[in-house]
Amino acid sequence: MTRIDLLARFCAALAASDGVAYICADRAEAHDSVVALCADGTVTLDEGHPDTAGLSDRLRLVDDPWDADVGVTGVDVAVAETGTLALSWGPGRRRSTPLVPPVHVAVVPLSRLVATYADAIDALAALDPPPTGAQFVTGPSRSGDIEMNLVKGVHGPGQVHVVLYPAGEIR
Amino acid sequence: MPDAAEVPTPESSPPTPPRRRSTALLGRERVVVTRPDWAAATIPAHRKPLPIITRAALDQPGTAATHTRLSGKNREQNDGGWPPEIAALRERGAEIRRETLRDLEGHLAALTAKAEANGVVVHRAATPDDAVGIITGIARANDVRLVVKSKSMATEEMHLNAHLEENGIEVVETDLGEYIVQVADERPSHIVGPALHKSKAEVGALFEELAAERLPQEAEDLAAFARTRLRADFHHADMGISGVNFAAADTGTLTLVTNEGNADMVTSQPRIHVAVMPMEKVIPRLRDLAVLVPLLCYAATKQKVTVYQTMLNGPRRDGEPDGPEQLHLVILDNGRSSIVEGRYREVLACIRCGNCQIACPVYRTVGGHAYGSVYGGPIGAVLTPLLANTKQGRDLPFLSSLCGACFDACPVKIPLPDMLVDLRADYEAATRGRPRRWLWRLWAKAWDSPRGYRLTMTAARLAGPLLPRAVLRRLPGPGRGWAAGRALPATRDAGAFRAWFTDRRPR
Ligand code: SF4
């Protein structure tokens, strides 16, 4: 499967889970999009991730995720089949960033797309040393606990935005 | 919405600083408890006989509406059977779970070794009381006052919340459905959707009592009300308690599968995390998640995957900005090590999707609380009599029509209907010698001969019109308990078919 096929499937799956995808021409444009999505809000940023490097000067950063309007992260891999983002934790990649603020923005170069959910589990299993843990996220938080009505943004973020861009490998 | 209330410490304990109390549970004392005793959070030690509970359940307002809702969900979930790609996962998932059970102790030993190497403190609890002792011990040692909790049916087996509260520790359920039933002082009526039995209007009225003010009544508004209150508690709790969906023996990874994100909060924000799992939740390999997670999600909610899978290897390491300082894993037995040795072993393959409950016509009709046990529906009717501390539920296998829908609905192919039949036989064998059993014997004897059969038919036809309908209610002594929830059949026409048939038989 080509990168373009993976991209198309990822966008469809993410949309089915109520997430929003943005396709940019390159990394610079992707970072501009992140800045635009954060608008004037306060931001907590995973600075330990290579794909977010260079963003910190352009955002209104706060230290405590509980004070932030937006959490900006990179991902380990993104799954085309399901629209899932896999994020492992470590120094500079905290558990709270994609969880506590009401909006989550993820930066994803196409090189990080994998085809299946099983591929994402494999990617997690291959990390050496293993991280203290990982979160897999597919769209905004939801609940069906009140008469099975679908409600979004119950405890986790109510919005998930994924900014995608080719990293020179498009074919 | 006020932030968490600062509560001054009582004068008797001077030096401790003011502590945070739960925001989510503010106003809980205002809630008027209306549920029947058999729906209570803590199940009474001597529950009423099943026919009485089920009769009363049918008379509850709301039971009919719940039946309609659940039937709709059943059609949505189960009409059309398993699509081919999920059917393939089902075969593999069923095999992985059986592989686990063939060497349960071996897998648990591997899990324990891995988890300990990852910095997790592993505890084995033989009984629910042991588990309560371990968990309250951890809470006391760490001066815990406020606990946030995400769904865990294992903690229901030990009535953990009540025990923690007795020790002066506040516990807040954070799954929206669990929060609703906690505030109403009920227990979950379904293993995945704890508040499936509550209408939106009931939830609205409950939250208004809690808030002591009018609230907007759309599902979004009610969820937002709970969200705001629970956020304060996520932020300030000392300890998080969660369940576990799958524990991988080869890596020690604990996986939680949710949609709301509360499990992520509970496992990442407080300084201590205690994960509680019944021993069968172990799986051989992390890679098995690629089969079991999509299978569980499809069976439970027909999603490809839920919004969150939280995978935990250990507590926070040096250099990490957040995460718990301590991670404890409590592995509960409660009779399971005996179950795995016996002929009901496969019931431990269960991945707690709740689909057999939705598929069961009896469950949909009487509701989950009417089983009078922690687990209702077909899985509950099989598991409850086998668990060590719930032997009083031995009659639950009779709460089934044996239609077989639960087997078709089960993602790991547990032969629930066969087990229900075998457990009924076990029950009858265990209650041998009771008068009721002699009556069955007598009946069998009478109908052994055509003559005996004809005699009883005639007797029934003659006696039918003479017996007033109310006779069952007037039975003396133990007969009254037996008669509750039963009705007399119409016997006016007993034997009529036989007569009709004899008339027409060619001579
Ligand atoms: S017995 Fe099967 S259908 Fe019922 S909850 Fe367990 S896995 Fe699901």
C-alpha cells in the first residue's frame, strides 16, 4: 500500500471517529497550522518529540497542563485502519498533554503511518527500552452512558486535530 | 461550580494541613435513595429468593422502558451475526483465552516477574477481604484521603468502596455511568454500561438533587455537569484505583480499554495507582492485544476500537514529568483457582464485554439488578455460583430461558447455555432430600404409566375450577416462599388434546 493510500484511509477512519485531519505540504506549513489551531490559547507542548521541535517559541506555553487550552504532541505511529494515534511516554512526552487540556493537536509526518492496529502494537512492543507506558487515542473522548446518547468530550479532550505532512517520502 | 471544598481538619488532629474533599460527591447526602434493597451498592448478606426479586423488578417503574432500550441495543449489536473479519478474530480470541487458561499459574508467574522488574508492586489476594486489606493498607501507608476510581468489576466483588469509606477515605467513581449509580447508591446493572437501566430524566433528577438547583436536561448538559465536578477530583486525588482489561505476561503491560478517558486520568494524575484484576485477565503476549482489543470493542459497542487504550508498564521514571510514583497490581482469586481446575474452566475465558447480557431475553426483561448479584445476565448466572464468596447465588442458573443467544453473542465462544444446564443439575444434586425434590420424583413416577398420566389429567381438570386464583398466596409456611412469583396454570382443559386425538384416531 502506498503512503497516499494509507493517508486516505487514515483520514476516513479519523473522520468516522469524529477527529479532524489537516493535510499540509511540508513541515513548515504543518507547524503554521498548529500555531493557527492554538490561536490565542494557552498550550502545553511535548517538547521531547522530534516532530514538534521548533514550535515552542511560537506558542503561548504554560507549564501546568491543567492551565492549558490545548495539548500539542507528536506520535509514535498513526494507524490507517482505525485512525488511532499511538503515543508512548518518557522525558518530554508526558501523559497529561494529550489528555488533560480540552483540545489535542497531534503533528504526524506521513512516515509514521502504519496500516493496521496490529502494526501499532508491534511498534510499541519493539521500543527498547520499553517506555513506562503508552496511550492509544482514536478521536475525541465519548460516552454513551446516558440512555446510550453519544456525548463527546466527557473526560478526555472534546476535540482531536491531526496535522499531517509528507516528510520527503511521498510516492 | 465551586472548586474542591477546603475542609478544616477536626481539632483533635492538629498538625495535618487542610485536606481536599471530593467535589463530585458534594451534596450526596441530599440524594433521597429510592432504589429497592436488591439494587443496592452493597448486596445484603441474605438476599431475598429470586422469584420475589424478579417479580418486584417487573413491577418497578422504568423496567419496561429499559427493556425497550436494551432490545434496540440488542438489534443494533447482534442482528446479522459476526461479520467475516470479526468472526476470524473471534476464532483466534477464543483460542488465545483458552491457551491462557491451560496454564493460568504459569502465565501469572511470568506476569508477576515482568511487572516487578518494571517497578510494579504485585500483591496476590486469595479472598475479597484480603484484597480490601491490601488496598486499605496501601491507602493508610500513604496517608490517602481522596480516591478516584475507574471501572473495575473486581472491586465490586469486594465491595471496596464501602470498606474504604469505613476507613475515612472518600472514593469517587469517575466513569459517567458508575458515577450515576454511585450517587444513586446502586450497583452497576451491566458490566460495560453500569447505568443502562436509568433514563435521561432519572439522571437529570438525580443530578438536580445533588446540585440543589435546576439543571439543563440534555444528555450533553448532564455529562458536562459530571465532567466539571469530576475534573476537580482527578486533579486533587491522592490515589487512583482502576481495573485491568488485559495483562500481558511477556511484557508486564496492563491495558485498560475505555471511551471517556477517565481511566487515563485515574492512572496518570494521582501519586499512587492501584490496578485490580481478577486472575484470569492475564494474556500470554502483548501482541495478543491486536486480536483481543478489536474483538472486545466490537462485542461491547460495535466500535473498531474504543477511543482510549491505556497501556501501563510501570510507575514514573526519573526524568519523567508526570505519572504515579507507585504502581500496585492486586490480583484477586476469590475461588478462581478452583474454577480453573474444574469443568467450568472456560467461564474464565470471559473478556467482560457484556454482550451476553444484552443478548439475553431474561436479562432484558428483568434488568441486571434482579439477579441480586455483582454480575447479572448469563455470565453472572454462571460465574456467581462458582465464585467463593457468592455461593448464595447458586439458584441463578434458573434465571435463563436456555435459548442459546448468549453463546452466539459471546466473542470468546464460552458455552454458557451448557454450563447453565450443568449448574442446574449441580444445584438439584446439592439440594437433594428437600420436599420439592420428592414432589418431582412423585410426578415422574405418576407419569411413568399411561394410566397415571390419565389420572392426573382428570384430577387437574376437575380441580382447576375449584381452586380460587388466590390459593397460592394463602399457602402455609414454606409453601408461601415457594409460591411467590408463581401462577397457577389454567387446567380447565387438561387432557383435552388427548381426548381430541383419541376421537380422531382411525380405528
Ligand atoms: S461471557 Fe462472553 S459475551 Fe458474556 S461478558 Fe464474557 S466475553 Fe462477553
